[in-house]
Amino acid sequence: MPGPLLTSATTVVCAHGGQARATQPFPRVRAGGAPAVTAAAPYTITGCALPSQSGGPCVSAQWVTPASRVRLGGVPAVLADARAVCTPTGTPLTVAGPQQRAKGV
């Protein structure tokens, strides 16, 4: 089933409530007025509530299951159902409220 394309405006959070933001969205493709995101763009995380005694808060994340058929500039796009892994905790990111106009598989 097609999933919504992630953009730089999509709300993405770590498992501990930290806000995740794309560091390098793909500016040539926009959905809902915001640049789309590719699997090559790492995310930075701010405001993670995990204490440093537990291995430290989430600081970055990388998408590990991008779109299988949608590419932006030759790089797989990221859809709302993709999985990401946070560093250093290994926890996932959660996508909340993605745009609904552009979808892919």
C-alpha cells in the first residue's frame, strides 16, 4: 500500500519525545510546499528526554527502510511507514501527521 512522502515539515519524534529534523531535504521535490526527504539525509534530534546515565540521549537518526520504488535524484525517498534507527540508543523514530497528497511505494 502506498505511504505518504515525508517532507521537512513532517513531525518526527524519537521514542523519548525528542524532535527530529532532516538535515538535508531534497529541494527539487516539494509536497505541501515543503521539500521532500531522502534516505541519504540524516536527521538530528533535539530535546530527547533519555538521561545520559542510560547511554545518552538520541542525537541523530538514519532511515533504514526507505521507499522501494520512489527515488529523488537517484536516492530512495522516505515514506511515513519507513523505519529509522536513532544513535546512540537504537530506538526508532515515529512519524506523526505526514502530508497526504504525495504517496509512493
